[in-house]
Amino acid sequence: MALRWLLSLGSFVAASSDAPEVVAPAGRLRGISDGEVHTFRGIPYAEAPVGALRWRPPVPLKPWQGVRDASSYGSFCLQMRQGGSEDCLYLNVFVPMEARNTSRLPCLVWIHGGGYEFGSSNMYDPTKLTSFLRSQKSPSVLVTFNYRLNVFGFLGSDHLRPLDALHSTGNYGLQDQRMALQWVQDNIMAFGGDPSKVMIFGQSAGAGSVSSHVTMPKSAGLFSRALMESGGFSCWAAQPMHQKELWFQRLMNQTKCVDVDCLINLSSEEILGAYLAIPDGRCCSNLTGNPWVPWSPAIDGVEMTAHPVDLLKQEKVSKVPMVIGTTWDDGATFF
């Protein structure tokens, strides 16, 4: 057990100041450094959700062999205007220099926004926040990640339930997020982080995602703090299955598919094109006039048993410190 504990620890290993290396349970990584912050980008945290893995929960990734180059971002997830790839489940770790010489540092895990429809962790430069925290004598390890979006991450229907052993549906993006949080628990000690001091924080749909995790039993224990910027427990943070079924049927109509096998066999470009052609399928519009984002998480009775705000009222929520606020110039994300 002692050996197992030491192996789980991982470590920084000998490397030049501009090419730091880390040995983590996930594998060995070579990153980059600006002299103050070590950066490790494009780290896969799950199998690529392509082919038969489309619209299924993420699959854990086996440790890789050799040294993985972690100097560049991985692909971002497919979305309107920007393109992207279905092979997009990558995360990034930003480590202040203090991590090599001090006790385990707190860890901040960022969940990006974008209406559950677009955006990526690649848009942000966490070295600025890392440097700011250092200047405040509060050095912390920062983690950002990508998760499946829009029709790839939040398509829901009873027809898709057989793809999951637990019969969940419509929350693949949230399941990706949880997989990333589990990766942090398993690997962050190798970067000098403390897995018992993890704060999840996000803006807009990222804040909505945080409010989901603090009310989802399967996510409990993967974080010790939660912060929500412009979207915590918002009405649009989840939608009922009957609304999900309407979007599913519209996608079937656009693709002219008659079953799930047909959808899975379509190319990502065909799926993306059909999703973009769905009438009223854009962010912040909907079929019934209710304030739902079309591709928000599903109240599927498995992953999510009720709306996060209702679960909060019932006190069915992780007992962790929370901050809920509003971001100045929040709408700038859309431009």
C-alpha cells in the first residue's frame, strides 16, 4: 500500500526550466515554462468519444507509454462557426513554481461557458490568474478542460438510454466534466496540487454546470469548494426529458435517420450540419417559449433527478462552501 501511495504521488522530474517534466499516474508529460508558471497542455483525460463511443459516457484512458509532449492545446469540441473535433477530451494544468518547494497547493478547476453550445478551455490564458494568485501569496494549481457541447454533449432521448449501462441520457458533457474532475483527484498530486482542496468554478454555462455537480450525487467528493459566475442555479441550467425528445426528433428529421444506429454511423460533419439546420436550435431560443437553452443538461432521472434549483431548495446539495455572483461584461463571451 505504501508503494501504491508513492506511485500515485508522481513527481516533477529533472528537466530544463523551459521544458518541465512530470511523472503522473496517467503517464509522463513534458510541458513548457515561462519561468514562473509550468504549463502542461493537451492532456487526454478520456478515450476520444468517436464512433461507437458517441453519445455514451466517457471511457477512462489507460496510461500512455513514453513521454507525452504537453506543449500545445488539444482539439476543442465541435461547435458552430469555430469547427473543432469530436476527439476533444483534453485538459490543461498550470503550475506555479512554488509547487516544487512547498506543501500541496490548492487546485482551481475552471469550467468554461458558452450556453452548453460553444466555447473551449483553449480560449483562456490561466497563466494570468496563476501569476495573480502568486502575487497575493496564494499560489494555486489551475486546471482547465474541454467537454462535449451542443448535440454531441447534450442530445437526449429514451432511444439513447440503451447506450449506457445505467440508462442515463442527455448529460454526456457533464459526465465529461466529472471524468476530468476524477482525473484531477487521481493525478494532481504529481503537479504539486492537493486533491482534498479542489474548487470548481465556471461562468455562464460553466456556472450552470457547477450548480449541477453540487446537486449530483455522483460528483460529490470530487471538489471541496464551488464558485458560480453568472449562471448558478439558473432556470436554463437543465430541461425536462419531454423537451429533450423534441430536439432529438428534430435532429432525426434533419438527418432523415430512423434509428440511433443511423445517427452513430453519420460523420461528425453530417451531425454538425444537421444540428446547425434545426429550426430554433440556436442558443437561448426554444420550442415552447420557456427559458431553456436547447442543449442544456437533461433531467433524465439518472444523472439528474430534478432541476438543480429544486434540489437546492430540498437541501440535496453537497455541503461545501459556495460563492454565487455575476460577471461584469458577461455577454462579451458571445462576441
